[in-house]
Amino acid sequence: MSTRTSSRPPGPQGRLLVGNTAEYDRDRMGFLRRARAEYGDVFSFDQRTIVVFDPDLVHELLARTNGDFSSDSSAVSTRFDAGRSTEAAKLWMVVRRAGWRGLNRATAQAHADRLGALFEHTLDDTGGRPVDVMTTMESFSGRATADFCLGPDADGMLEVIAENTAAIEPLSGSSQLFPAWFPSRKVSRFRRARDHTLDSITARIRRRAAEPAPDEARDLLDVLLAVPGLSELQVQRLIRGILLAAFGVPAAAMTWTVWMLTTRPDLWDRVAAEANAWAGTGVPPLSALPQTEAVVKEVLRLWPPTWLMGRTALKPTRLGEWELRPEDQVMFSPYLIHRDARWWTDPDELRPERWLDPTVVPRRHSYLPFGAGPRVCVGTHLGMLQLTLATFWLARNYQVSAPDAATVGPEFHNLLVPKGFTASFQRRQ
């Protein structure tokens, strides 16, 4: 790579006043594909935003998060404060490390033991009727993550988080952000939902803190309350972040998994055979489900729910040969990196076997469904556990009918989802 520096990479000029926003919003993936074909692995979207497709540059960007770049995002427009962002990142990392150190094998196993009942309850509630699969899987992932975070205090949190997510959706789905004071119903709804979520979490923290500490942690809240020096606000922020992040992303991944299994009967048979071969008691370890885990990994490669990610420069810096100013944005698309023929053989084909051969490894930095670096998704391992076990229970205990699955296409919105995908779930006799 050249060592020269340049202020901005080239990019499409767009239209007067609106730039590239209108064309991008009409066809987001089409716009990114066309720009990459014309301008290469780095291009300017506007005067403050560049888009990167090179895996090594993306890895560098992610590795330098918390130092040179911020991962902060908001559904409303806020004045960017580099110092405040840096301090918030430090607090997040302290709480995150403290919480994850305390989550031992017994805690994870207790959650896994409860997970099957949550999954089957969610599907059985559909009564075998055709349902929107994304909505159904949001119900499951919301319940599952609330159980992981709050255990016996999880009741009612699914509805709270669902409302918070629904209030964020119309704001973050637009390329234009409005300030929190903006007089609109959408912004007002977001503020009410955010405050209700924070109040609900705080009430549960205080109730738990007033109880005698258990002999062994049952959930993440028990773990965090046992860490000396963590404030109520820090515990609240971590739990809210996990609850919101783990509501839509795993639901979209599970929806794509159901779609893939219903459109590929050979894969369904492969996963079902592995599920039915499990003769042990209780929940199988992931090591007993290599085929199922490989299918989940491949679904996450082809259909990463967080299909577009970004970072904000905290100070004057450089990425590759390009100079960046404070508050400049750098965006990248895991979806396009995962489907780049330079990094993957048959990139558009679902091939779970690519994850089963230890002699074949992906090109470094080219697989990032959960991000990477110090701000890698906090729920990476939890997400893989939930997705793999849910797929196991689905193939083992249910019949799925989705006659219109072949006509379903992707929607590149806040999350990447199969648009309008419906199916019915019947428990096997």
C-alpha cells in the first residue's frame, strides 16, 4: 500500500444539497456495490464519511476503537464529545470485564438449561398458525436475554425492551438524525421508551440489591452486584446495552436460519440427523453439534444481521493512506466483506463444510458478524450458544412449513432480515 497521505478518497458526487443520501436510501446495498465497483475498497460517501471494504483496514479500525475511534451511536442527534466518549468507553470496558470474569461455567449452564423451555414455549404459543418469523424470534431472543441478564427478575422485560426497540426503529432507520428536543411524535416516543427501560432496569437492580446475596450467581445481575466498586448506573448501562443489542440481532440470525433450513431440505436433514443422534441428558455441549454450529456460522456469514457498522474518529488520525478529522465517520459492511470472492471460495453459496475442515481457515479479518477489537459484541459467545441450541431444538422437536420461503428477499434496513417471511411451527408427536 502507498505511504502517501491524502485528505479524502474519491467517491460519487451525488446531487446538490442532498449528496448521496437519497440514492443510498433508495437502494442501500445497490449503492454500496456500485461505489465499490467504481472507486475500489475505500470511497467517500460525503465530506465527513468514508466507506471501507478492505478487511485489514477494517480490522485496524476496530482494533483502534476506544483509542482513536469511538463506537458510540444514538437514535437521536447529540453533540459529539470526544472526551466524554472516551470516558464512557473506559467505564463500559471496566463493567464488561468485571461481569464476564464472574460468569462461570455453572452460570452459563444454568441459563442453557432454562433456554430450551423458553424456546419451546415461544414456538408452542404460535399454535401451529403461520406467523411472522422475525417477530416470533424477537420474542424468543428477548426472553432469553432477559433471563440471562436478570434471571428471576426477567418477567415483564420482554415487553419493555420490545417497546424501546420499536421506538428506536423509525429514527435509526433514517439517514437523518433529529435532536432529542425535536418536537415530533417519534422523538417523544423514543424518550418515553428509553426512560421507561432505564426505570424498569433500575427497579430490578434495587430490588435484587436489597436481597441477601445468593451462594452462587444465577445470572449477570448477580455477578455485577458482587463486583466491588460498580455503581448502580454502570450496572444499569451494561444491562440495558445487552438487552437492546440482543433483542434484534439474534432474532434476525435465527430468522435467517429458519429460512435457510426451509429452503434447503438437505441442510435440514443434516441438522436433524445430528439433533436426533444426541442421546445424552440435558442440554448438549456445542462440541456435540458441529454440523449445527457450522450451519449457524455460515448463515451469519451470508446474512450478518448487523450488515453495516461504523466508527467515529476521536481526534486527527489516519486510516491507511487517508487522513481523518475529529468526528469523521468510517463505515464498513460485513455483508459485502463476507461475500467478496477475493476472500471466500464460492462466496454466495451456503457451504457449512467450510467450517468443518480444520485445514481450511477464512482469510484473516474477513469474518466479522460480531465485529472485532476491544468493542467486539459483548454477546458473541452467548449469541452462538443461543443460536446453535435453538437450531438443535428446532430440528429435533418441530416441523416447519414455509411454502412462500423461496420468494422472500433480503431487506437492508437497521438489520438485515428476510422481508415478510412467515412460517408455521408444529411440534413433532
